[in-house]
Amino acid sequence: MVQSSILGFPRMGKLRDLKKATEAYWGDKLSREDLLAEGKRLRLEHWKIQKDAGVDIIPSNDFSYYDQVLDHIQMFGAVPERYTTHKLDTLDEYFAMGRGHQKDGVDVQSLEMVKWFDSNYHYVKPTLQDNQTFKLMDDPKAVRHFIEAKEAGITTRPVILGPVSFLHLGKADRKSNVDPITLLEKLLPVYEQLLKELKKAGAETVQIDEPVLVFDLPSKTRNAFKPAYEKLSALQGNEGPQLVLATYFGDIVHNFDVVDASLKNLYGLHVDLVRHPEQLGPVIEHLGPKQILSAGIVDGRNIWKNNMKKSVELIETAVQKLGKERVIVATSSSLLHTPHTLESEKNLDDEVRNWFAFAVEKATEVAILAKAVTEGPASVRSELEANEKSQQARATSKRTNNPDVKKRQESVTKQMHERKSAFDSRYAQQKEHLKLPIFPTTTIGSFPQTKDIRVHRNKLSKGEITPEEYEKFIEKEIRDNIAVQEELDLDVYVHGEPERNDMVQYFGERMDGYVFTTHAWVQSYGSRCVRPPIVVGDVSRPKPMTVKESKYAVSVSKKPMKGMLTGPITCLRWSFPRDDVHQSVQAQQLALALRDEVVDLEEAGVLVIQVDEPALREGLPLRSGAEREKYLDWAVDSFKLSTAGVKDSTQIHSHFCYSEFQDFFHAIAALDADVLSIENSKSDAKLLKVFIDESYPRHIGPGVYDIHSPRVPSEQEIKDRIEEMLQYLKPEQLWINPDCGLKTRQWKETKEALSNMVNAAQYYRQKQQK
């Protein structure tokens, strides 16, 4: 029979239960025992959901209190000494690596956190030393969770990150020079021990993820697969379980030589057929003679219903060549990237609701598809007919097509993408208008979203206060935010965004072509969840979205006020995009809507406008080549189209997550933003060297402290960071700002950190003037 499988399930729970419990623990409002009990309750609930849906192969060890890669760092004894030296409780040590720890005389920063491939999920980077050792921790989580499920009557397939991906995705610590992949020989015995313990506990198969196989890999990494999987595959059926190697988010055709040389002896191979269905035939040809194919046919990254007719046809192609016993129907990747269940959405209208499938519904989809191929379409006729009817309804819906939007796109010209003058001419006018000092200080946009803000927003949605009362409340919050910035002596202010729920959702709610959910939360990092809007049709802006609040902020501010917008690529990437229209078309529609907003902000007296694009790198195709260049062409054009309608005297800023720009720096330069701010506090300042190497002429604000942690950096720490930056940037280029927005922080830590930041900037300002 064709079996069904899920590669991973969302962790947070139906109502963000894990988020609430974890944050209560951090706030000393929940005990360690109660947090662990809540985690166990959620795991059991999620396993039961999948079992009840009819899924044959259910994952374990996919649950995490913060991040699955961080779990492996601790499980493999790869915790840097700066955390172990304090003898913290194991759980507190774990959270210290994820978010930092500043309590009871202990002060450590978090490890670096970056995007997981091209998703909006963040993982914690393994950070390795020259003298690195590895040791499997006692009672390893992967074994413990397998036993936990087994005791509940559910046999699971444990999921672990493979050794090559673990090392390739890691980095050397700041004072180390080790190439992580050279540590493979030290790491493999830990994997062997873990697999033996899983086998002893009763695990018959293990899913071992090697997603880096979708990359263009350096030779050292490619060559690491052979010794790694010669050792691990030798355990299969004897001392260890059978291994299913999983890849996702891309194709592996370009790495077939690695597959042929190293992976044919493994029990099974999983590939993503949502992203790259065309790889099915070649993959089948490269399977070992008895190797199982896990066909990733149900989308783990988006919320659209599966097109079951097409999926059945694709699976039957595999069955005809391999037989039913050698094919598994699976999700394309973990369902971590999708919301929990559609059942929670009571406010979606019936038309669009019928187009969606969240994690719980996708579990049912894989089971239906497996049954359709095993027993024949007649066995699930009603389900297949309902699915086809849904597909047709969406394709013919008037909500997906807006002739006016298409007409405006046809009128876009090349000139609309260019500023009126080159940067030198623009900056001369901006300098005269803004009168900023050297090392100007600012923030990235948002200030803490307090409980009072959330309460008022909730009251407005329930009709308990009037829009006028809410507006007055927001104006007071804006005044309070400006007063704080005046007290701190920042140079360019922001209004703090108290009216905004999310940097993408807020804009989506004010544009046609989007729909919104109530409980469709998705984990971004740690306890941070986002509720992505859904693009269902052509996008346009019916009226101004941010002008009222920004205009008010200008009227009560003594210094330049920065207007804050989310850029077209980020609006697209941090939504669930359409899968029936190319993303370049959707990005251009968003750019035209934002262009109107930028022009309206300028007319309202906002002379500094920041258009954030933190997702620009995230959207970069995982492999270099023509596909990547095509993406960069339309992504850059979308940004420039949104920002080029202003006067030279208006200063355009943009913000980016992460400073690893070397592989596409030409696109960053082509954006032609006057000022770039980048998340950089936990990255090596040497990464800034690219700005010198490429003779970058415009201004840059590398983040001087990490906002993902509650830890407050000292003034000296920020001075040291600025000193590092000045080795690679000219003083007149450098802006001083935090890594990112401050929405998730508390006011006390925010004020202390910003005060230290301003003092550090003023120290260098005075030093420069001497």
C-alpha cells in the first residue's frame, strides 16, 4: 500500500498555547514543571490529530520550545562555554542561547539567528569552536519524545537534522577559525549513538533531514556526504533504524552525484514535488533498487488546498515505476510554516474558506491521496469531487481578477523606476533640509506594543469604543513615543506604530485583494508568531494607509519624522501569496499601491520615508544562476517603483534583515536607497567590508544591538561595535540604530538600551569633531 506521511507539525497549538506558556515561564509566572507539562500536552494532542486524520507515518522530535536546530546544539553538547560556565538549569541554558540571559549576575548574549532557507522561520546557528567537542546529552530529547508517543499508543518516526546540514548551517565563533564541516569526524559518533538509542527504544525508521542538498554546495560539503552516510547507513536494520533522508524547498538534480555516491543505501529519499515536480522522473531513475520514494506532494509552505486530481496523477506516475510499496505520499516539508487549523476561522466567508487547507486539513489531504492511489479513486470519490469543485470555483471567481489593476500595470514605464537625480545631488538637498549631525541616531520603526495598546485595539474590534476614541488614544501614544525620543535625544524620530498590529497585516488590511484570519498564527522564531494575510486576488490601494498618523506625528515633533512602510517584496513574502499568478506580478501590484502611499506621505510633510525590505534576501532563490538574477531584477524594480516618485530632498531609507550581502550586493546597490539599515549586531563586522570593496557611496546603519533579546547592551559594548564598524565604513556614511523594530520589547529595557546607544553615538560625534 501507499503510505501517508507528515514531515513535521506546527508546535504552537490551536490558540498559541506554547507561546503563552513559554512567555509566562520567562516572566516567572509559570514553573519549569508546568511549562514542560504544557509541552507534553501539546505533543500528545498533535500526534492524536495526525493519527485521527489517518496519517500512517507521524513525526516525533519535531516539537521544540524555541527552535529545532537549537535543540540539536544542546542535544549534541555543542553549547559554547560562555553558556555552560554559569551552571544554569538545562532549560534556562537552552533559552539563554536562543534569547540571551541577563539575570542574577549572569549576562550573556544570544546566539545568532537567521532565516531557515527561504522561509520566514528563523533558526539558531550552531556556533562552533576551534577545539570543538561533541557529546550526546543524557536522555536525549529525540529518544524521550519517541518513547512518550509510544507510551500513548502512537508509533512515530523521529526527525533529526542530518550531520552535514547541521555543520554546513553553522559557523565559527567570533574568535575561532574552524571550518564547521571539518568537524564531521568528531560529530558522527554522536549521531551513531543517537540512532542506536532510538533503535533500542523501538524506532524502526528515522527521518534525517539534509535540506542543504538543494543548495549549490562547496566541494568540502559535497564530499562530506559519503563518509557520513557510509557510517550511518551501515547501522540500518542492525544496530540502528532505517533512514529516510529528507530534502525540501528545492530540487536535488544538480547533486545527483552526491546521491549516487552516498545515499543509495538508505532506506528512503524524500523530495519536494511542490516546488519542483519536474524532478520526479530523474529522482526515480537515481533511486537505489529497493529504495523508497517519499513524494512531497502536499504544500508545507502555503495554505491553498491541494489540487488532488493533479497530485493523484503525479503519484500514480511514481507507482507505475516503483510499485505501491515503494511510494509514500507526504507533505513537501514540515507543516511548521502553516497555521494550525482552518476550524478556528469563524469569520472567513464561505467562498475563500473553501480554497484553503491549514496543517490539520493537510494531514487529511495526505491520507486521502494515499488512499486514492492505494484503493483507487472510487474509494474517496466524494472527497475528490469536492476538491475539484473547489479548484474550479477559485479559478473562475471574480475576486481574483481586477481589470483596473491590470490596466495600471500595463502603463508602467522604465522612467517610473528612477529617482530624478543621482545620490550626490539628492544628498546635498537632504542635508540642507534635515540638518542632521554626523553619526545620526534613529530607530527602525516600532516601539513596544504594550498591553494597553492591545486592549484598546481589542475594544475597537469588539465595538466597545468608537473609532474616534481609538484615534485619540493612538494620538496620545504617538505623543508619548515622541516625548521618549526627545528625552533620549535621538536625531530622526518615528511615531512608534502603536496603531499597527503587524508590519504586513496592517497594510494588507488596507488593500484590496487580501483576506485575513483570526487565529492562523505561524511561528517566526522562539515564541514570536505572525498571522500572515492571504493574497487572493489583484492588489490595489483604495485610500491612504498611514498618512493620518504620520502627518499627526510631524505636527507634534521638533525633529525630522520618519514615515514607515513595508516594502512590496516583504508584503508579498510575509503573506501567503497566490499560487496561480507569478510572484513578480503580485510584487508589481504591491509596488504601485505603495508608490501612491510614498507620494502621499511626502505631500503630508514627511521628509524621511523608510520602506522596509527585510524579506528581500529571504526571497532569493536558493541556487545561483538565471533564476536568481530574474528574481533580483523584478524585486529591485518593485522596490524602485514604490520609492522613485518623490523629490530629491526626500530621503528614502530601507531596512534589511542580515548583512550577508556578498552574493547579491549588486542588487542592494541597485535599490538606490539613500540610507540602508541592516541587522548586524550578531554578525562579524568583517561582512561590512563589501561596502568598501564595492565603493558603496550611500549611507548605512548596521544594527548596534540585538532587539530579539531582552538583554540591555552596555554603552561600552555599543562603542566597541561602532569602533569595529568604522574599520569598514566612513564616518560620514554611518548611522547608529538598533538591529530591528522594538515592538516585542518592554519599555524599561528599550529606554536603557537606546540611552546607551545615543551616548555611544555622541561619544564618537565628539571624538570626530576634535
